[in-house]
Amino acid sequence: MAKEQVKIKWLEKMAFSAEVNGHEMILDASEKVGGENRGPRPKPLMLTALAGCTGMDVVSILKKMRVDLDDFNVIVEGDLTDDHPKQFTQMHVIYEFTGKNLPVEKLQKAVNLSEERYCGVSAMYRKAFGITSEIKIIES
């Protein structure tokens, strides 16, 4: 069985240096809770993980389908509880494709394959809360 690992090192106040896949990034809290806002908070990185996972899948699948995009964005919105420990109760993924005469059925197929078969982050999150999605097409 494969294993993933990250390491974080406390820097000062609320800041940590995280080593992820050989890359360093800073995590920090806002000033109002004792941080200096030097980097993102941990919970939004959960949204980033989902966006990156499904986005990479979709781009890879569309490349194999020979679909050319002018631009592609994945936006993930998450609803948090009001009470502590604050946690996500739902996420919504918006796939934003830009191009000329894009084949809607191929875009939908790529998104479905990512959501239902390939994206491990999505599969894991679905065990904890609902995930919805939509496709937006922007003609260029």
C-alpha cells in the first residue's frame, strides 16, 4: 500500500512551514487570532485539494479526447458549520471551460469520470459530506 506524508514545522506565533512533495509552503492564521497572515489556513486547502485533484483529471481526460480548451478553471465553494469544531457540511464544484464550440457531452463525460472514478479526494470527501457540481461554458 502506498503512503503519503507531509511534515510541518512550527515557525513562530501561528505560522508553520509545510513540506509537501518536496515543496515548501507557509500556513498561518489571521491577525485576529494571533497569526500574521503569511499563508493560507488549513481548511481552505481542503478545497484546493479537491479542485486540484478533479482539475488534473479533467484536463488529462479531455487531452485524450482531443478537446482543446482556451482556458479552464475549477472553483470549489465549501459550507462550514457555525459551531466548533468548524467543519465542511457541503462542497460545490464549478467547472468553468472557455473555448470555441466546445463539445458539451465530452466535457460532461470528463467531469463524470473524475467525480465517479478517478478523483480520490472527491471519493474521500463524499464519505463525509455532499458534493455537488456544475459546468459553465464561456465562448471565446
